Amino acid sequence: MKESRNSTDENINQNVVNMNCDQTNNIFDYGELAIGIGTFVLGIAVAIATWYNASKDRKVHISDKQQDWLIQFREITSNLIGIQNQLFYKYWSIIDTNITTDEIVRGRQDLGHELEKYQAQLLLMFDSNDKIYKKFVSHFAIINPILFKGALSEENLLIGARNKMFDDIHQTIKKQKKRIANLNTKNPLI
């Protein structure tokens, strides 16, 4: 009987071990499933974070390019306005009687070439179909003949056209600064 009791105890122990193994296997199955789901969710989260960072980096890159464009625009317009001022004050309303006619003609020609260069650079910063491009062409069409003709009677027309040009320059700068601050990338170019 003792032997049969030992045998029964062994059977019970064996059954308990088998049940524990089955439960352990089930726990491992659920654990692997949880790890799989966690890995999948983590992969999605990493993909979303990567996409978001790439999108933000692209916006910052475009804003940097817009900032470079704005710096170049300011440089070109300041040079253009400086040359217009030289033509106006030095060769248009001549006060210095020591300047000869040849010097006046040569000076106007030299500054005229510089003026055309900066006007072309300014216009090339815009698409030829843009409204602002057409406005600058219109301003130059009024300003240039008056500067080179040197007619004092048209001084008010010159000043009016230059003031409109200044307004357009300021509006363009304001618009671009706003786009840079908002990281606006809808139209990367002005």
C-alpha cells in the first residue's frame, strides 16, 4: 500500500508539474503576443515622430532659404536706391559747377549701367507673371527716363514713383518676414 501511495503521489506530482508547464507555456504565449503588439505600436510611434521631425526640418530649411532671399532682396534694393539717389543728387540737380559736361555724361552712363544691373537682379527675384514684378517694371519705366533726362519739371512725378516703389519694397519685406516667422512653405518662393 505504501508503494501504491508513493505511486499515487508521484502521479499527482507529475500532474502538478504538467499543469504548471501548461500554465507557464500559456503565460509565455501571452507575453510574446504583448511584446509583439508593443513592438508594433513602438514602430508606428517612431514612424510618426520621424515624419513630424522631417516635416519640421523641411519647413526650417525653406524658411532659411526665404531668409537668404530676403537678405539678398534688401541688399539689391538698397544698392538700387543708392544709385538712384546718386543720379538724382549728383547728376540731375547739379550744384557743383566744377563738373564738366563730359563728366556728367560719363557719370550718368556709369551709374546707368549699375542701375540697370540692380534693376535686372531685382526683377529676376520674381516670376514675370507676379503682380509685384509688373509693379517694379512700371516704377522703373517712370523713374529711369526722368533720372536720365534730368527734367526738374518732373520732380514730383519722380518722387511719387519712388515713394510707390518704396511702399512695394516694404510690403514685400513685410510679407516675406511674416512667411518666415510662420514657417509658411506653401509657396517656397516669393
